[in-house]
Amino acid sequence: MENLRTKDNSEYVELGLLEKKMTSELFEEIQKYRIRKCQRIEGLHKEYNAPVITLGINYPGIIKNNELTELILTEVAKQFEEIFQKKILYSKFCSMKEGSVIYYVVKGDSRTLKENTIYLEQNHDLGCFINVDVFDHDEEFPITRIELSHEPRKCYLCNEDATLCEKNKTHDHSELIDFMQKKVDEYFKHNLEKIH
Ligand SMILES: [Zn+2]
């Protein structure tokens, strides 16, 4: 009995270490990704002295780069560029496995820009899958919905506060991804019908 228990324990410890190792590697990877993103935003602020807007994907898990997320990002970006047109001073699509990001520098008042991007998130058919952040050139953190008296973002599956669903892991990743795929299929079907 004693031997068996020891074996069980050792297996448990090994598994624990493996998980810990993977987590710290992933953690490091995410940290690097965040630092790169901050540096890019800071660099653009210095160069243009204007608000920086990032378009990223709202997708479960750490690795977010795939055909589905690229499609969503590209489609919402088209609408974004139609809205802001000549106010866009710079744009760059950065493909990364942690999720592609499009960086824009846009002329104008940062709070007004944030209002416009909230409208885009709420009204584009695929807007709920996109995160738009607006960084004013003299502020470190993005402008929040709350400071503009908007409600926090809702979960696209159950309509609860999205951060709570994420924190409590309310939905399986597969459930979220299936929903996204369904919405993207509907979106393209609808848009092709409009063209023909
Ligand atoms: Zn939910």
C-alpha cells in the first residue's frame, strides 16, 4: 500500500511540475507579447503625437491566430477604415500567434474616437468578436467604457458581463468558437446574397 501511495504521489508531483513549467513558459511568452505591444504604442505616440487605436480579436485561449480570427479582424477593419478614412495617419497589420493586431494612429479627440469605436463594436455583425482599444498620447492605459458612462461589454453567448464569464470560465472554448464560426458563416452568406 505504501509503495502504491508513493508512486501516486510522484506521478502527481511530476504532472504538477509539467503544468507549472508550461504555465511559466506561456506566461513569459504573453509578457513578451504585451511588452512588444506597449513599445509599439509608445513609439507611435512619440512619432505622431496622436491617439493610437488597436483592433484585436476577442477569442478564447492564449493562441488566437487562425483563419477564423484573421477573417473577422479583416472584415471589421474594412468598416473601421470606412468610418475614419482620412483621419487615419498610419496603419499596420501585425500577425502574431497570440492574436493579430492592427495598429492605427487616428487624428481627433480620443474620447470621441472611443465613442465611435464602441459604436463599431456594437453595430458591426462581427463587432462583438473584436476588442478596440483607444490610447490617448499622454495616457498609459486605454480609455474605458465606464469613464464614458457605457456599460461593460456583454458576453456574446449569455449577455452577462463578459469579464465575469471569462473569470468564472462559464463557457467551454469549443462553445464560444462554434458560435463565432456560425456567425461568420451567416455573415458571409448574407453579404454574398447582397452582392448577387
Ligand atoms: Zn457568458
